[in-house]
Amino acid sequence: MKKTFRAIALIAATLPLAAAPALAAEPLDPRALSLGGHYTAYPNADVNGTLSNPALLHQQRGFLYIGPNLGLSLGNNAVGANDVPALLGYGQYMASYFQYSQEVADASKRASAKAPDQVATPDAVKTLTNDGLTLGLGLRTGLLGLKIPVPSLLGVTMPVDPPKPKPIAKIEAKKPEGSQIRTSVAPAATGSVVAAAPAATESVAATGSAAIATSQSKLDQPVKSVIKREEPAPQRGGLAWGALGVRAWGDGRLDLTVASPVIMKTVTNFPTLDQRLTQNIKDLKDAMGKNDISPAEIGQKVMAVRDTITSKDGFGVFMKDGASDTGARTFTVAETNRAYGTGAVTLSQPIPFPALPGFPKARASVGGAFKVFGGPGSIQAPIETAAGSQPLSLGAPGTLTAEASINLSEPLETLTTALDEFSKDYSKAADMQKKLESFGSLDYNKALGMTLKSRAASSIGTGVDVGAVVDFDDALSLGASVYNAAVFWPGTQTNFKTSFDGSKFSFTPDGTTNINFTDTEPTVFALGATYRLPLGFNLMGDVQQSLEVNPATQQSYGPSLQAGLEWNILNFLYARAGARFGGKDPVYGAGLGMNLFLTKLDLAAGTDPDFKSINLAVSTGIGF
């Protein structure tokens, strides 16, 4: 028996050190992954639960230590398991088209060349065209989590229910020898009444916690009878306890985003555009080769060529569309890296809260977390520019964005003008031919350009999270928080302008400015509720909005809706499932938790709806 107990104690003591590498979107918090995200109105079983609302910390266990754990994340925004068959079919179509194009160019095979049938554009290609491709690879390591209770700094007291009154205790009176005594007790509802008198006398009633009736016996000796009832103690208030927690974790992540809606749309439409333009040119040649040339027919064929070139599915997307349009179309490559550690001190405190109609026991608490970010900081990497070697600030963390611009609006307008003039006057065929030839001779300084922007954080930054939670009763809770409500992380932004001479790009420094770096620590607003159902079920939901900006599109992601259900089985085993819809990273999750003596173990798995990533998480800890 002793050996068995020792074995269990050894397992409980060493489990926090056994956290294994995991593929996880929330590697510090498997519970959050299994439920689809962090929740602002439900306390987690460890200090990581305060990542979304620091006010929840005081509801955790009295003391808690979270062991080291490791997480790895990998995924993309466009291509998942469900997209593979469609992409393979689309790839075969593109290969067949290029083979057809080669056969058309080969005079010996031209007669037998057959264009492949058009296939539907896969959803993955549409995503790449509209949103670009984002690849992410990340590593996160949890180092320490510790929570201890602290007295209420605001002197808040919590109501204590009075004890239940004890039953009336009856004490029999002793009668003197030779006397006769009659006692009577009134019902408790009418008060504690005691009558004690010799048989020949009347009873006397008294009120209060003790009633005494006295009479003279035959021997002229008084006789007393007492019945006592303990009155409930007055309701008192107990000092409310808050909580103080510390955490530390490290992030290492690299996100690569490639976006070019205009260029990608032109590329995906090129097979259709090419076949249509080939047919238009053939029809024009046939019309011009007839013995009885019809000027009106030739004009129609020329305009058909022009309309195909300038259509929105063709090269028309490169042309100016309004007075404010410069005609430049961009191709963006953005890299965002996270290589830093974070330490946080969290304090949560109960606050006075009035009784609400229907919720007489409502209570509330607030909390805040102060965070310190530390990383390698800015690195000055030399690059060759038009003015010689220049330093480029690369940060860890940091972002680097290269934006190439292509401006074909002027050559396209020149070409379409020539086609218009030729459709009206066939004597201008030679002039049109020259402009067609010049279309292929671009002025690269006007048509091509590139800008380079580097954002780098310094080695030390700070941030603040705030939150509040209201427990209306034992079942319903409402929480709200602002993650990264304030971030002060000095950094720099360096801009470079470039030009292309037909063979190489030349970089020219365009100034450096001081910035507040929030690229990897965006502000997040969250509002949520939790309802505790019978049989150990807990239902929770949250709405969150992040101000994180897509580096390629410079637009914020939409809000996310999170919902989860947890089943507490005998306060020992926890089954969880949840999902997050919308936002940056939609996810379906499920997991299990187990409490073994002082040790806890949580496992979770998750994937996005289209199976573009898969996530696993493990965490352990000791608490009491």
C-alpha cells in the first residue's frame, strides 16, 4: 500500500516536468484551444486563463504552479486538405493549356492543336487572388505560472450567511421534596414561554430568550424552570481575497504574406483571355483577307480586339479607373516575426457591487496585468543602395514589407488609342503596327518600381491588460476585457525607394521615423458570458474584435464568435469542445482535462474548418 501511494505521489510531483512538444495555436493554454478560444467570463484552471481577462485570477485555486510546456503552430489561410483535389485538377488544366499553346506555336502541330476545356476556379485560388497567401510557423514556450492569494486592497467584505438556529433546548426544573409542580411550554412560534408553579397556583408568562415562572410552594420555597433557545448570530462580513499572479512565456513565430489581387487575377484568367484574344485576332485577319472588304466589319473586329484587351478579366485592371487612380498595381510580400519573451504580473480584486433586482448576491471584480516584452531588438543590416552601403533596421520582433508596383496604364492607353484610330481610318495600319511593337518596349523606370518598409521594435517594451467580471449568481457571469489596452514599445520605421533600370533595382533611403511598435501585440476587445448548467455542464460564449492589421492588405480582421461547452465529471475529469468562427484563425477544438491529487493535466486538439492547420496542446501543473 505504501509503495502504491509513493508511486502516485511521485507521478503527481513530476507530471509538470513532462510537458512534451506540441503543435498548438494556444500552446500555453490547451483548455482555450479545446474550447475554441479564451473566454472573458469563465475562470480557467490555471493562471493562463487570465490571458483574456485578468479579473478572473482570484477565482483560481489558492496556489498554483504551471510547469514548462512547448507548442508549435503551422498553417496557412488558403490551401487545406479539402482543396487538394480541386487544385490538382486545376493544375492539370493549366499544364494542358501550356501544351496547347506550344502546339499552336509549332506550325507542324497547329492543325491538331485542341484547347482544353475550361475548369472551375478552385476556392483556394480565389482566396489567393483576393487575400493572398499567408504562411505561419511558430514556437511558444511557457516558463512559469504562479498565483497566490492577497487581501483585498479596497477593504471589500463579502456577506456571510447566518447560521441556522438550533432547536429549543428544554431544561427540566427540579422540584423540592414534597411539592407538586406543573410546567408548560408555549409553541416556538409564539415565543419561548415557560410556566412553572405549584398545582394550586397560576402560571406566569415571560418573554425573551429565557422565561422564568416563580411561585410559592406549600413549603414556601420558590421553584424555577428554564428553557433556552440560541438566537441566530448577526450577519457579518468576511474580508474578500484577491489574487496576485506572475507568468512568463516566450514567442518565436514567422508569418509570410504574399498578396497581389490584380496580378493574380490576370494570371488565373490568362488562359481564357489568351484564347479569346487569339480568336478575335483570327476573325480580324479573316475580315481583312476577304475580296470584298467591309469597313464596318473590320471596325467591329478591331473593337473586339480592343475590348478583350481592356476588359476587367484582361489587362483592363491595369488601366486607370478614375482621376485618383495612379495606374500602379502592386505585388506585396510581407514578413512578420515574433522573437521575444513576455513576463506579466497580474492583480485581481473584488469591488463593491450593489444588489440587483433578481440577483441579490451579485458580486464583481476587476483586474489588470502589467507586461514586459523583451527581445533582441533592432539590428542594423547593411544593404547596397544607390548612395552606397546603407543600414536597414531589421527587428526581432519586426516586420519587413516589400511592395513592387507595375504601371501599364500608359502603354495600354497608347495601344487602345491606336486601335480606335485604325478602326476609323485603315490608312493608319502602319502607325498601329509601330505602337504594337513599342508596347513591348517598356520604360522600366515608369512601369516598374519598388518600395521597402522595415518596422523594428527595440529590445524592451511594456503593455497593460484590463478586465472586469460580474457574477450575477452561482450560474450566470458576464465578463469584458481589453487585451493590450496600452502598449508602449519604442521602435523605428525605415523607408526605401527603389528604381529598376532593366537589369537591377537601386535602393534610395527615404528617412527613418520613430514609432510605437504594436504589430505583434495588437489591441483586442472581448465581451462574453458563461452559464453553469446542471450536472456539471458549463456553457460559454464570447465576441472578440482584434485591431491586428493584415500587413499585405493593411486592413483589420473581422470579429470572431467563440462558443464552448465543458463537462465537469465528478470534479475529476473534464470533457471540452468548442469552436471559433470568423476572425483571423477560425478553429474547431476538443480536449480532456484531469485533476489527480494536486496535479492537473490538460490535452487538446484543434483544426480550422478547412483543415488548413492542425493543432495539439499539452499542459501540466500543480495546485492546491
